[in-house]
Amino acid sequence: MNTMNYPARVPHAESALLPDGFLAVYHQQKKLSYIIPPLGGVVWELCDGKRSVNQIVEEVTSLACEHGTPPPNIAEDVNNLLDQLAKDGLLNDQKK
């Protein structure tokens, strides 16, 4: 389970939207790259250090509901993605 409060993208991570809606994220220092599906890309963009994990889950759930049926485990999926991104050094926690 995610232990971060206010996740924020690290400054040395670059991202680019791909033509298919997926997001490419590159960690310059570790030379690590990710391809994140569209919903994960929304999570990435919301990681600004100003939104709590709960706020991110709420916003992603709301967007998913507006555009169809949200995945059944959306909160778990968001938390798992945040955990993985933090583990790989792409996010840090902006405690408030």
C-alpha cells in the first residue's frame, strides 16, 4: 500500500505523450524508461506535490466515470502505480 502523502514528480524525470495516448516517462539519472497507459498518465500529471493520494484517486475515478466505466480496483491500481514510480525514483513525497 502506498505510503506517500503528496506525491510529486522528480525534477529530472521527463515525459512525453505518445500518439496512442500512452505516456513515455524517462528517468535521466537512472536511464530508466516507462510506458504508462492513458489512465496512468493522468495519475502522473496529477503528481504535483499539491494533491494528496486520496485527491488523486478521486480525480482519476471521476475522470474514468466521465469517460466510461472505471476499472473495478481503481484505487488499488493508482496506489500500486504510485508505489512503483516512487520505488523507481520517479516520485518523491511532498509532506504537508
